[in-house]
Amino acid sequence: MLTKSSAWSKEGLTIRSILGIIFAGLVFQPAAIFIYLYTGTVAGFAAQFATVFLFTELARLSGRPLSRREALTIYYGSLGAATEFTFVTLLERLWIRRCPTSQFFGLTQIIPDWWAPPPDAKAVLNRTLIDPIWILPISLLVITGLLMRLCGLSLGFLCDRLYVEEEKLPFPMAHVDYEFCNVLTVKERTPTSRQKTFLLCAIIGLIYSFFLYTIPLVTEQIRGVRTVIIPLPWICLLYTSDAADELDGVDLGGRRII
């Protein structure tokens, strides 16, 4: 169990931690959405590490280092801010209503307008969300999202009361997050062995990701051909329908399963 100390006496939700969460939402969310639509994976952990690392170093340079609670608040808050893909659901629903599979089975006319606008709507043809036809789908999506967040908070408080305060159960994986924020918020000027290990792993991950993702994406945009130096360590069976029209498969939510 994590023990209380004077380092945890300060509140974690401060102006600096709120700014860190807003920064993650503004800077990393567009990139995370692009990666999600391009590869189907969620790059939330990268936003976590980068945001916490950046703000802890900026706070240290300003002479007011972040506390552990502030670092943990940014760590968990930046994940939610960078991976908030609620409005991507609108695009997925729109595609489901207008995809060839829905048209083949006659579902396009059955799906209600409050779930997704019809394919021949003016807003769809003009590719804009600024239209009265989107008011009902967006309103229902926002209300549903808020209710889900309230349910999550309620269950979180209930589980905290039952399993942390009453039963006092250990949570081994919580130590991983704690140690990461603890390493970044130590006040020693000389780098510790943990900081050196973290920096070494970050450099290795940066170099590996550069050759794995950056070079193929950049060369594909410049020359039209992907230059693959390190092959992807997995095989994805999900393809967007536009990229797999010539392949036999089934469309499910805008993705084709081969």
C-alpha cells in the first residue's frame, strides 16, 4: 500500500495541473484522433508521458517543482483529455448509415435521423457539422457522454470506499504510475539511477518509433511509396472501406474485416 507523507499533503488539482490537462487536449488530441483513424490504435499513453515529462521539467526550471499529486493528476487527466473521441462517434455513425452494407440490406432508411443524418442531407454533402440537422444527434451524444461520466464517477467513489478505505486492498499496478511520477518529481539535482533508466528507455523508444512510424509516413506523403526500415510488429486485419474496396470482406462500422 502507498503510505501517506508530507509530499502528499498538497492538493493535486491546481492551476498548473489543469493547464497540463488542457494542453494535452489541445495538442495531443488531434494527433491521437489522426492516429486512431489511420491505424485504429489509441495513442493515449504517449500523451500521458509527454505531458507529465514536459510540465515537470518546465515547473522545475521555473523554480516551483510539481508535487507528486499534481504530476499524478496531469498523468491521469491528460489520458482522458487526449483520448476523448466522443465526436468521432458522429463520423462512425454517419458512415454506418451510408456504407454499402447498410444500403444493401435496406438499413439506410431505417436508421433514425436522431442517430445519424441521412446520406443525402445538405450537411453531409457539404461535409459540415454547422447545420440544424446535427442538433439532435450531437445533443443526444453529449447527454449520453455526461451520463456515462457520472456513472463512472459514482462507481469510482463506490469502489474507492469499498476496496481502498474499507478492505484496504493493495493495487500493484498503481505503483507503476506512482513510481513514474515520483521519479519525475524528485528534487535532487543529480540524476538518480531511476531517472537515468527512464531517460534511456525514452531515447530508445523515440528512435524505434521514428524508424517504425515517421519514416514510412513521411516518405509515403512525399514520394507516394512507403519506405519501411523496420516492419510493423503486428498484422492488422482491419482496413478502411475505401482502402479495401477490391477485397472481399464485411463492413462493420466503417472498417472492413478481411
